[in-house]
Amino acid sequence: MPEAACYRKVDLHSHSNFSDGRLSPTELVDLAVEQGVTLFSLTDHDTLDGLPEARQRAKEHQLSFLNGVELSTQWKGIPLHMVALNFDPNNAALLSIVQKNQHIRLDRARCIADLLVKQGLPDLFDEAVALAGNSQLGRPHFATLMVEKGLVKDANKAFDRYLGNKRLGSLRDVWPELDVVLGMLKDENMALILAHPKRYPLTVTKLKRLLADFKAWGGTAMEVASGNERPDHVRLMERLSQEFALNASVGSDYHGPFGPWTQVGRFTQIHESEVDLVWRDWV
């Protein structure tokens, strides 16, 4: 994979430990400033809880900060992520979606625990909830517990044997439909962005169908670069953003200092002059 270009200006997709990131919102904002980012957004999965801390720290640094969230949804049975940016954190429609997705996450975790019991493991639900704390409860917490208890050698084995999509595939089809989510938010004065569109298991033809629906239902933008993507994929996303009249967004999708994540403020370089930048009116 090619190394991402350092784009020391904008990062509109990142995660803290209020979802599945490693750093606190304060630490994340400090890192963004250290990396030279001047416009930043925290986009935790299905929660706004980290925004007040991040916003306060950004104010202390005089860093331009946008409220953000990454919402879980689905289209034709395929789980998708959509980033909402630059919204009022008290927006009733958005809070309703976030609250519903929080309940879905908790119910989903209970189902995961039950399925693991059926596979011969102990009930790990309560311990997973405790381990998650303020973060989003999910499969990684179950994997961590399995490793700690000696049930599997490592997290990869936990996913291979117990937590992979083939084992838990039916639990992926629980998120609200994309048209419903967009219908609730399209008139709420916020940017609605399809996250990392090249990562979904879609042919270019099907991706174009998704983008057509996304635009028709009220979507306003798409990420043309998310982390360390192939340059030819970014060029394709740039062309599609123009074809479907969707503004272009970018972000590192940073989760932490370990794993496959690129650094805050780093992603494959885009051609600014060839796309309509979602942040043009925010700087």
C-alpha cells in the first residue's frame, strides 16, 4: 500500500475512546494540533458523548472544530457508515437516531453473548459491558475477554472461531435503513456524508446505484479519501463525487497509534481543484 500524503489542513473523520478509538477526546485534539491540522472533527460511532470534551480542548487550542458523528445504517442489507457534520448537538432528529442505534448496539451485544454461550463459552455480557465503560460495546470487547480468560490465543483467533461475520452475519442486518436516516436528517442543516465508499463489498456498478440513492434521499457529500487508500481508488471517488454532484470530504479515520490506522491528518492526497470541497464554507 502507498504511504498517505500528509495533508496538514483538514481531518473530518476520527474516533476517540467514546467509541472504538484509543485516545480520549482531549488527547485526540492535542494530536491533531501537533500534526498541524487546522479544521478537525470527532466522528465517534453512534454517540455524541465525546463532543463537549473535544470542543472545549479545541477552543483552548484555537482549533476550528466541527461537531461530528458516524452513524450506522444499511442499504439493501449491506451495513454502511454515514458521517454527519456541522450540526447542533441538541438536534432532536439526530439524537433520536443516535439513541436508537445505542439500543441496537446493546441488544446486539446481548445476542452476541448468547451466541457465544451456544458455542460453549461462558456468558461474557456483563464483563464486556464493564470492560467497554464509556466506549461503544462491540465485538472487540468480547475478543479481549476471550484472550484474557485463555479461551483463545489472540483476538484474531476470537474473530476467526467465534466473532467473524460468518458466525454472526445475521447480526449485521440490524441497523436503520439508509433512506430512513437520510429522510430524518436531510432538512436539519448538516452535511450528510457517505463514509469510505470504496470499502464496501460493491462493484462500481452497485456503488453507483448506492450513490444515486444516497443523493436522491438527501445525502450531500462523500469521502473521496479516507486514510491510506490507493491513489487510483481516490481518483475514482473524485470522479464519482462529480458525477453524482456530491461534495468531497476527507479524513484519516484515525482510531489509535496501533493497528492499521493512519496518523491524524494523513490520507491519500486529493485533487482539490477537481472536486467541490465540503469544507469550503467552513474555513
